[in-house]
Amino acid sequence: MQARAEALRAEGQTIAFVPTMGYLHQGHLSLMREGRRRCDVLVVSIFVNPTQFGPGEDLDTYPRDLAGDSRRCREVGADIVFTPARDSLYTPEFQTYVSLQALPNHLCGLSRPVFFRGVATVVTKLFNIVRPHVAVFGMKDYQQLIIIRRMAKDLNFNIDVVGAPIVREPDGLAMSSRNAYLKPEERPAALTLYRSLQQAQRMVQDGERDAARLIAAARGLIASHPASLIDYVRICDPHSLEDVTSVAQSALMALAVKVGAARLIDNALLTPI
Amino acid sequence: MQARAEALRAEGQTIAFVPTMGYLHQGHLSLMREGRRRCDVLVVSIFVNPTQFGPGEDLDTYPRDLAGDSRRCREVGADIVFTPARDSLYTPEFQTYVSLQALPNHLCGLSRPVFFRGVATVVTKLFNIVRPHVAVFGMKDYQQLIIIRRMAKDLNFNIDVVGAPIVREPDGLAMSSRNAYLKPEERPAALTLYRSLQQAQRMVQDGERDAARLIAAARGLIASHPASLIDYVRICDPHSLEDVTSVAQSALMALAVKVGAARLIDNALLTPI
């Protein structure tokens, strides 16, 4: 892959990169289309990265479908599907990690302490192998997107890190490979994430600016379904991820809720106008 | 620099890189000659990297001589001297670090806890900016060399990390920019580093294999000069840097000694034959 990427660059071709853990859904396909649109060559990686899973998380059960994924990549016009073996990216001597000091100390970083270190590390590795000009990440994983963007700047990667909008099921559930864990009877509880974001947006439109009241309303809506277990509901600065007390300016509402075996996340900008 | 490097690579030119903190001496020049020999283009960086200095260390007093350094680079045939400003490499938002889990927990890493994190971070940044095919590091900083080599492999940098032999003053003192801190009357104490390495090599030649006895002899020689303050004297595995008890196989003897304002390091392989 690295030799191929260097050869493509030497020919003057531009490379767009979409790193994924596979089990591709319409959200991933939208990232690929965004990459396809921006560059000559589209590379998609499929790698379930062990260093971003904590103990007791779903590394071993993470859903996989390489045959279906390859077909989906081909349909969207990916030129290269890169599927490294775990042992080739992590040898027994491996010991180098990329970590950030501030951005992971919020939201998902609090409940998943090794997650963003694992993500920043594997993305650094993949950036060095795939050598892209553009890399596309989904805004559902908002914290991941801004961490990768910060990391790319801080480590002087000359890569445009692009965020692509959340893609939702017709009923509003944000697309995620982990939605595969949901049982049909858990669907109503899963839908409370998006509904609580919409409710907050309506409240802001109606003049509410107090973050505590917006959060309390969201928590109330989610908790009305006994199948849902709230990890966090936050309203924060979209750049620093620090909590804000008021939605005087655009703020990010972000939530993580456990529904059965699935830990679901979602987010939206709250914009006072 | 990054645009220039990309353009050179696109033309098919190979790039050798020697990262330095300036105040260049014959040791640096030997690294440059090694790089010059191996590639089409030689890039030398001069940057006193703040993130590798701990509190109370000599960041502010580190010797500088940019005019003399530029002349020396030209004489050795460097094509580009890269001297980034501190603020351009470290913006106020900077928060991403590269660190290793095991190799820094030995030798200099114990007395300089942030040092190797700072080195691995700035070298990652410089690798991304200079985009070299080959990078040359001195073996006086042996631990740094193998940390960078490990880091380059772990993060999938496609860069050949080359180690170049220690260059010494006629009296045996290993060349170092920090030798500038030595007062003339401290020279005899500074020379005990190399003499104790030579003594250990003679003892091994004469059949001694016991690491504790080799270390005791070195400590005795160094301590015979009251101006010297031992930080460490170790004999370790040259790959893992773990202490060894016997020089049954090649082992690295490494020492760090404070002489006046200068913290000096030196090392040698002890090879039983």
C-alpha cells in the first residue's frame, strides 16, 4: 500500500482516504463519495483496530462482513480497499502511541480512556502508509473528527481532514455499525438520542439558552425509556469541547447512551439565531 | 520546507535528513557526510526543541551559533538548512505527543522524564515536514537512536534510520554541544567517561564478564575526580536496554555524569571474544 501510494503521488495523482472498521453502511458510503469527489484516487481501509478498544469492550464481537464491504466499496468507486492484518500493524515489539493532552478529556474520552489514544495512533500509522492528500471522517464521531484534525496539524501532516455530515436511518437513528447490536424492541429507546437533539434544537429556537435546562429536558426524554442507560449528555464548545453553561453562541450537544448491547452516540450543533 | 520536500520527491530525488539542535561540531558534520553520501539532497534542521527539556534544564542557555552553523552546513554540502521558528512548530493549541512505552524507562529516560517524549514528538513533526528517505542520528545518543528507529517502525514511517559512530576529541571526550559548558579545570573529570568505557572494554578482553564488577570499576574511576557526579553507569541489552548481569553476549555500557554545568553521556559496546 505504501509503495503504491508513493507511486501514485509521484505520478501527480491525489489520494483521498476513508479509514473504517468495516461493516460499512450508508454513513461510510457518504464519506467515500466525499473522498471520491475530491481526489483522483480513493483508498478505503478496513481495520478493526485493537488499540482503541478497552478491556470488556466489543473488540472480539465487532461485526464484520468483508465480502459485502468490498462490494460496497466497488459500487461507490473506491480504487483500493486496504485491509491490513492485525499483526502487520502491531508487531510484538510495538510500543509507540500518539496521544492528545486536552481534547480526549471530554465526552467519550472519559468513559473510554484508551479510545482516542488508539484512534490517534492507528490513524497516524494509516496516514503514513496511505499518504493521502485528503482524509474524510464522519461527524457522528465528532470528537474523533476534531481530535484527528488537531493531531494532523500538531504532527504536521499535510492532509486536509474533512468532516462529513451524519447520515441517518429514515426514523432518525444515526447510522452506525453498532446499530447491528440493537434488538427490534430496543429501537424506540435508541431513537431517543436523535429526538432529544431535535427537542433541544426546538427549545433553542424558542429562546432557551440555559444549558442545564436543555440537558435536563434531553435526559428526561431519554430516561422515559427504561431500556436506555445514559453515559453522558453534554453541551460544549465545538472547538475545545469544554462545557458551556449557555447557548449564547453555537454549541455542540453530544450524547452517549447505552441501549442493550449497543453504546450509541449522536450530536448536533445548537445554533441560536 | 514541506512543499520543497514534496517537489523533490516528485522529481525522484532522495532526501537525507540530519535533525540537530545546532551549535554544530564534528560529530554533527560526520552525520551530515553520512547523509550526503546516501542521498541526492541533504537537509539539516536546526531547532532547539522546547518539549524535550524538563523544568530546570538548559533550554534557555543552550548554546547557539546560527551563522557558524550555516557555514559548517555549507562546507559539508548541505542543500537545505531548515530553521523553523519555535512558534511555527508549537502553536498555543498544540497538544499531541508521541511517546514510547518501554524504551524510555531506562538510562537517560529515568533522569529526564519528558525528554524522549519531546524527541519522538519533534522528530515525528520534522519527518512529516522534511519527508526524508534516510535520517541520520549519532550513536552517542544511543538510546535516542533506537527510540527513533522503533518509533519510525511503529508509526510506519518509510524512513531508514541510520546510526553514525561517536566522534571524539583528540583526548577521547565524545563531541557534544554541551561540552561548551566545561571549564578547563573540569576536563580531567569529563575524560573519566571515555576512560571508564575503555577500562571496561579491557576488562572484558581480559575475561571479566560480571556486569556488577565492571560497573564498580567504572564508578571507581569516575568518582576518583571529585568534580564528577554520576547519574548512572549501566550495562544493558543493546536492543531492549534492560540491565544484564553478565557480558556473555555483546552488551552496551552507558553512562551519564554531571561535570560542573554539563551533563555528559557516553557509551560503548562491550563485546566478549
